[in-house]
Amino acid sequence: MGDVFISYAREDRPAAERIARFLVRSGFSVWWDREIPVGRAFDDVIEERLHLARCVVVLWSSSSIQSEWVKTEAMEGAERQILLPALIEQVRIPLAFRRLQTVDLCAWNDDSDTDETLKLLVGVKRLLGTSPAAVSEASGPAQPVSESPSPPPVHEPVAPRGVARNADTGPLTASDPAPTPEATPRPRKAVDPALSTRVEELVTSAKLGDVRPRIPTTKERNARQSCGVPGGEKVLALIDCTLWGSARDAVVFGEHAMYFHNGTASGKLPYKDLRGRTIKAGGCQVDLDRGMHCSLSGATDDGHTALVVAKLLRRLAELYSGRN
């Protein structure tokens, strides 16, 4: 496991390796995607390691400021308040991250310690709540960065200190509200297996956004929280309506209902209540009839996604037609 997660663009691998080795020599546990274990999907491993990290060091360069992967990883770190930005080239940092104090490593070549590398170590120490020396004493001499990260443990990961965990949605971040008794999933009525299977077939075949089983863990967790998806509801598909990929604005298709949140507007529409509704698409919005609207702003700019959503909802209405 790596307490420090390094986010970087592929073109900056040599710089990422120098910084990783520097942090390891300083006594910290570091993970960077030098090599994904055989048989593991790239994005799955990244999600797991990012969740377990207690500090995210993002390396800004002309390549990384153009990388959606890097910006998504950096946003996750920023939202959890564990992000440490570092410049490895003199570039204009993306707007969302400019307010954070940034370490300047542009001139550092790994030959000597500088004021800037000291700032980096102090920042890591602050987030981990321990000193590099304490880490070394507790775990033995620092080991070199592994050429290939070891596979994640089979057992359930332990959440970082001071962070609650929800069995249904994974580790909660420090900014997430604590679970309440009302959030406990209630037993559901028995569902016709054939109907449930047909719903899943319709939703997944529509290929809207991220579809199970390829829904990133972070997106599902954020969308569940913002859209009010119950813990017992299986998420079949998710449309991310955010700029940076956090899915805090999203449309979620579950087994029993559609849930959505965009800006300040939220809603839930059980599939059984689709009967008798006139579903229409217009621009980036789906008119759900009876005064209910679902905005897809941020997910599309041509209206195509709204048309597909409207078509899917009409098919689900037909499926539930005539059922009790």
C-alpha cells in the first residue's frame, strides 16, 4: 500500500520516478503506476490505490495540464483535502487548482535537497500526521520503489484514521457526512426476477455514460451521495454531468428508479411511475412530465444524450405497462 499517490502524465515518467524515489528515501510509502499487475484493469487499480492514499502529489507540466486522467485524480485529492501540487515545468495550472500552494520542482534534479523539496516533505508529513523518521522506524529501512506494484489485498481495506466507512459505497472522505440511521437501506419487496433482468438489459444496452460493471468506484460513491441513491439500490448506469469527472452532478439508473442531481435540482423517478407520462427531450434536458425535469447540462452539448435517455425511459414505461 502507498500512503502517497503520485499523479502524472505518461510523458513525465522520468520526473515521477525521481520524485517517487526521493519520497521513499525520505521514509514515506509511495505508489505510482509504474506497471499495472497482469490481469488487472488499469482504471480499477488506479481507483483502489487512490482511495487508499492519504496524500496525492500531482505533477503539473505541459502534458499533465492536458490530461483528463491527471485532472480527475487531482480533483479527487482536492475534494478530500489531501492534494499537494508540484510544478515540474513552468506552466499555467488549471483554474480549479490555482488557489493551492504549489511546490516548484522545475530546477530540481535529485542531486540535492532544496527549500522546495523541504516544502514537499513538510506537506506530506502534515497530511500523513507523522514524520518520515517515524515511518522508517516503524516499518524498517525504506525500500526502493517497486518496479511493479503489488496487487491490492484481498481483504477489505481499512479506511484512514478519522474517516468513516460505509459498507455499501466504500471509504467516505473527510468531507462526506457521517452515515445516519435514516440512510440504512430498508428491506425491499420481492421483485419479479424476469422484470429485474429485463430492466438491467434495457439500461445497460442503452450504453449511457458508465455502465456496470465498469462504473468507477469514486463516481458511483459521489453520485449515490448527491443523487440520494439508497444503499440497497444496484447502480446499472451513470451519466456524469461534471466538468472534472467527479459525478457529483449525475443521472443514475438503478434497478428500480432513476435518480438525478444537477446544481441545486434533484429528483427520483421510480420506473413504475413512468406509466402514463409523456417523456420528451429538448436540448440538454429531459421533460419527465407532471412538472418534473432532468437536466443533463455538463454531460452533453448536442442533445444526443437527452434523446437516448428519453427513449430509454419510454421503453421502461412500456415494460412496466400493465404490471401492478
